[in-house]
Amino acid sequence: MSGGPDYREMIESMITRKIGEAEDNLIRCERAFRNYTFTQMKEKYGQSGLTCEEVLDGYRRNVADNRGALRYFMEHTQ
């Protein structure tokens, strides 16, 4: 359809923004824990019920999942 919105471009842009947000959150988390010892990384973080290491892993997974979503989208849409 000519002149209509380019939904593919819009979705790609939204996923790309999500990747940027996820990367920013990961950077903040890495900075927060950067001086933690191995022992401290194994301790529970706040009221999350997770260890610092698990929190950091969650942010890493989020980045990877968002990148995977973009890769999948780009490979399966033309």
C-alpha cells in the first residue's frame, strides 16, 4: 500500500530502542556492582530475592533476548 505507514520500519525502530534501553540498564547494573567482591555478588540484592549475580545475569539476558528478537524480525520479514 503506497503512502501508508511503514510498519516494518516502525517495529524495527521500536525493537532497536528496546535494545538501547536494555543496554543502558545493563551498564547501570554493571556500574553498581563493579566493586563487589565474589562473595558480595552471591548475596541477595535488596528485596528482589535474587543474588547480585542473578540480577546482573537477568540484565544480560534481556539484552541478548532483545537482540535476538531484532535478528529474528529482520530475518523473517521482507
